[in-house]
Amino acid sequence: MSAHSLMESLRCSAIYRSIVRRGPADNDIDRSLAITSNVFLHLHPVKIRRHALRFTYTFGLGGITTLLFLILCVTGVLLMFYYVPSPERAYRSMQDLRYVVPYGTFLRNLHHWAAHAMIVTAALHMARVFYTGAFKGTRQFNWVVGVILFVLTLGFSFTGYLLPWDQLAFWAITVGTNMAAAVPLLGGMIRYALLGGNIVGANALLRFYVLHCAVLPALVFVFLAVHFWRVRKDGGISGPPLPAEVPEEGPPERLFATTPGRSYALVALPREAPAAVEESRKSPEDTVLTYPHLLVREAAAAMVVIGGLLLVALFLNAHLEEAANALKTPDPAKAPWYFLGLQEVVSWSTPFIGGVLVPGLMVLALLAIPYVRPNSVGVGVWFHPARRRAVIAFTIGLVLNVLLIVVGMFFRGHGWSLVWPWSN
Amino acid sequence: MRGPLTARLRDLATPPVLIAFGGVLWMIALLAMVLVDANPEWEAHQSEYRKRLAAAADDAASVRHAGRFKVQVKQIDLPALERVDRCVSCHVGIEDPAFADAPQPIATHPGDLLTIHTPERFGCTICHGGNGRATSREDAHGLPEPSLNPMLRGEFLQGSCGKCHGDDEFVAGSRLEVGRRLFDHYGCRTCHRLYQSGNTAGPDLTKVGSKKFDAFFWGNDYRGTDRSVVYWLESHFKNPSAFYPSTMLNFKMTDENARALVVYMLSLTDERIPDRLQPSRGPTKP
Ligand code: HEM
């Protein structure tokens, strides 16, 4: 029996049919069913606009961030098998991972680099959404959900930072929580609640562990569900308004032979459908089937990202410094890299300004973005000229943030003095 | 803006090609994973040990013994001392008298110290220092120096005896005992505090043996490569202003006396040793 006919008879078997409940996806109806009858794929609409497939529109950033989050969940659970959140044993867990757990170093590296990458891709995804005006119209609130997800992502990274219980972890969290203590009136209480005491000790480690491994994952899953649900309800991801006439580009490349079968028979539209759905109904020719066109692109992105991550995790080791020591302050003591911009501001001003006012205003400004000029001008177009001033303002903020982080990472030495990166 | 090269790359980067490219990355990673972890150091040493065991086996019992030897990470779990010592993963022969002439690291432990201080109860690092959890030579031995967990070498090893044994048990004439007497002889307590007695003109020395190399002040002009604790202490005793202007008296010590004092300093640690592992008479440490 050839491999092909083996696959065929497998596909026709009663058990396979009971699982997928559709025929081989060689016609558009079965391709639609592939999406609608699968609980995971059902996150996607059956058909999407051809424009949404363009890599240079989204750069796949939301999807890549999601993928990294899933990788973090899997590697995180594996790490939990070895990790004990107590000051006596946390650091030893790290050493055991490194020296005796098979591929323990690799596992820790995967989690470490995926975590740092997720912050970067989430930030880039936010920038993409901003620059394409994708936060406008019906998508206003999904931007807010996105901001919440970003804050949660930072919380994930910050709580995870303490867990290795080495000097880097201990002092970064000491610096970070001292910033929180600068909140007027409540500051001391906030820090006390975070640490379960006045210093970074056993209680703080346990609290950070529980936040990192239980509370934050639950919250992120909930907000991700809302985030994706809203993307669907807003008619898929954004794009420029459809031109009056259907473009002459022709259908995208065919990955499977077509047989007649119309998918739109499956779609029932509510009387007042969201605008984007209305748009796509006007010109069905501009939409393509999610299966296979979107799925194959997602698979491609996932393969490349995971492949790259595997290689990075093999060759770049996550740092492990000496065990945490409350009596030995490193000089300089630096916050985690994504907070270095704020630490930089603290170093020229006061903990209140750099640690509370500036980040507070930044989050408020982000939340306000979709509500400042509620219109739908230039949605779906990168750097649309109608939004010139907004684009410039956002870019200045972004560049400033990155610059300050770079200064904090590479140009700050003993006593927080300015140094050249190569001078020590 | 789009040159022919970027255009061609763009045409090439179709989903199937990218999936294949990703697949290649996965393969490279898998291959590298297999290669990276293929030959840990301890495996070679244990293989050598097993080979010698088998070669020397001359009766049924020893043949069976050799056959049962498994090449695997070996460790001594020491909950009472809050440590796990994996030194025996390479130093597999320490308790086997037949390996007295074998090369390191599989040779028998010299002397008879292990008969009183059995490895099952004491492990290795409580005396030798180093990083017991590590399974590579460099990390376990705390190399390259200076490091946070250096091993104590030669005469300095005697510093560890003082972690458990009280002054009255020091072997007469040993480095440790000589150092202990020199401490009184030079009148160090005139300026330094040790346990409950002494003065505060100089730093308290009660836990000086637990200090790491980076806790000592090396001055601004020292350019040497040796930054170990032992080197700092010895230089400091021979010339208190070796690294920076110090107010301590220069006793013009001989090398030998300076080193004996270093040994005594190394015994002054804050390591917690449970009572049941203490020598019967108990320490005279207050
Ligand atoms: C944990 C972090 C996040 C994940 C996993 C995530 C995931 C996604 C995914 C998969 C999409 C579909 C389109 C795409 O791939 O670009 C999307 C769209 C969107 N995201 Fe996020 N996102 C995150 C954070 C954010 C942030 C920080 C913002 C903005 C503040 C944001 C705002 C949006 C908006 C407005 C859309 C709709 C975009 C459009 O219709 O073009 N998201 N997100």
C-alpha cells in the first residue's frame, strides 16, 4: 500500500471522521469546516481579507507574541518540576538545572530568551498597531485590552526576575520595589504587600512565585481571550477601506486544487454586522479562505521563530551570578532592562517622578490614545499622512525610551556614573 | 527602493520555503543538542575507572563488582551540611585503596583522613571548598581564579579543620595551631575583635574566613593577576600597606608565619555545622 492510499484510508476511517467530522479538505466547504469545527482554529474567521495576509502589514507580531507566551507556559511548567521557591533552595534549583538535569540549562535558556523576546515583540506589536491606526473605530477598546496585556507581560517578567535568587535577581527586585515605594501615601504599603515584609526575603520570593506561576498566567489567559474575541468581533484584523472596485491582483496562489463549493453559505450575518464584516460582504472576491492561506503562514512563522529560539537557547546561556546576598550591594545595582529608562529618570530626579509619575503618565497616555481623536481616518495604512503629528509624537516617546534603556544598560558604571561600555 | 535581490528574496520567502527553512533550523538545533551534551567530563573519567576495575578483577566477586559499576552522575547528599557534593562524579576512586597509583582524578584519597571523616557524613567541600554541585572541573574547582568558591590548596586546607575543631584540638605544630598561637603572639586583639574579645580599631575578624575575594579592598594600583583571598591575606600580613596605605603595624613576618596566620584566618568562618557532626569534645569557640 502506498503512503498516499494509507493516508486516504486513515482519513476515511470511522475514528478519524469522529474526530474531525469533515471530508478531506479538497473543497471550500470542507476548508471552512476545518476552521469552524475545530475549537482552536475557530479563533480565526473562515475567510479573511487578502490584505490581512500581507506580512509587512502586521509582521506577524501579535501571533509571534502569542507563540512566545505559549512556549513560556510549556517551558515554565517544566521548570516548575525542579524549582522550589525558598531562599535556601531556589538558587540550588538553578545550579541543579545547570549541572545535573538533562538539558536543564537549555530549558532555562529557552524560558529566559522567550521571556525577553516576548517583551520586545509585544512592544513592537503595539507600535505596529499604533502606526497602522488599527486602534481606531471599533477597535478602540481592544487597544486598551492590549495595554493591559502589555502591563501584565511586564509583571510576568518582573516577578520571574527574582526567582533564580542570585545577586542580579535580588538587587534588581530591591531597586524595582523601592521605586514602587515612592507612591505618595500608599507607597510603603504597596511595597510591603508586594514583598510580604520590608525586605526582599522568603515571603517576597513566595509571593513573586505565586504571582508568576498562578495569578499572572490566569489573568493573561483571560485578557488574551478577550483580545482575540474582539479581533474576531471587529471583523478580523484591520485594513484599509476597500476600494470601490475589486483589485485585479487575482486570487492568491493555490495550495490545494479547488473543487466547487461555496463557503459563504455557512456564514450568517447579524442584521447589524460590524463595519468590517459589511465591507468584506460587499466584495467577497477580496477575501480568501483561512485554511490554508493564513494557517500555512502561521505555521511558517512558528517554525522559523521556534527554530531561531532553539538555536539561541543552545548557544547563549542565561546568566547565573552568585547566590543572593543582602549584605553585599553590587555597584551599580540595576533594575531589569525594561525598567532602566525609569531608573535613569530616577537618577536625575526623585523616586517619585521616575518611579511613579513618569510610568503612571505613560500608561495613562497609552490608554488615552484611541479616545483622543475618535475617528477612522487612515486605518490600515502605515504612517498615514493624516496622523503625521501623532506618529511623530509616538516615535519620539518610543525612541526616547529605547535610548534611556540603552544608556542604562551599557553606559552606567560605578555609582551610576557615565562610562563607556568597553571601559570595564 | 526594491533592488532585484530583495525582490528575489521576497519571491523566495513563500510559506512552504519558510517552513522548510524553519525545519532546517530545528534539525541543526537537535543535532547540536545531541553533540553538546554527548561527552561530559565525568563520563570519560568513570569509563577509565570502570576499565581499570574490570582489568584488575581476579575473582568472581570483583568481576561482579566491576560489572555492576554504572557510569552516571554520582553525588553525596548532605542535608545536615546543606550541600550536595558531586565531586565523586570524577573522583570515583577516592575510597578504593586499589587506586593509590592511579592517575587523578580517579586516584585514592591520600592519607587516612577519610577513615574518621567518612565521605558519606562529611562529603568533600566542607574541607576542600569549591562548588560541590558542579559537574565540570572548572566550575567545581572554582576556576579560573579568583572565584567565589575557590578550592583550598596545600597547607591552606588546614583552615577547614578549624570550622569544627576547637582550639584545644588543633594538632600541635600544624599550620593551624601555629597560626592560632601567632595570633596571640602578635597581639592581634589589641586592635581586632574576635568573638567576644578584642578591640575595634581594626575590622572584626570573627567571620573573616567567609569573606570572598571581592570583599577585600585591593587598592587602586594593584595590577597583578592573583586576586585570591589567600594572596591578599598573605601580602597584607607581610606588608599591611601592600595594596593601600594601612594603619596596621608591620610585624615583618616571615613567609612561613604569614601563611600560618592565613590558615588560622581561613578557619574563622560562619559556616553552620550541626552538633552531631562536631567532634566529641566540642569546640572551644564561644
Ligand atoms: C501579550 C501581548 C499581546 C498579544 C499576545 C497580542 C496578540 C494579538 C494578536 C494575535 C492579534 C492579531 C493581529 C496581529 O497578529 O497583529 C492582535 C491584534 C491587536 N492587538 Fe494585540 N497582543 C498583545 C498586546 C497588545 C498590545 C500591547 C496592544 C496595544 C496597546 C495590542 C493591541 C491590539 C489591537 C488594537 C489589535 C487589532 C489590530 C488590527 O486589527 O489590526 N495588543 N493582538
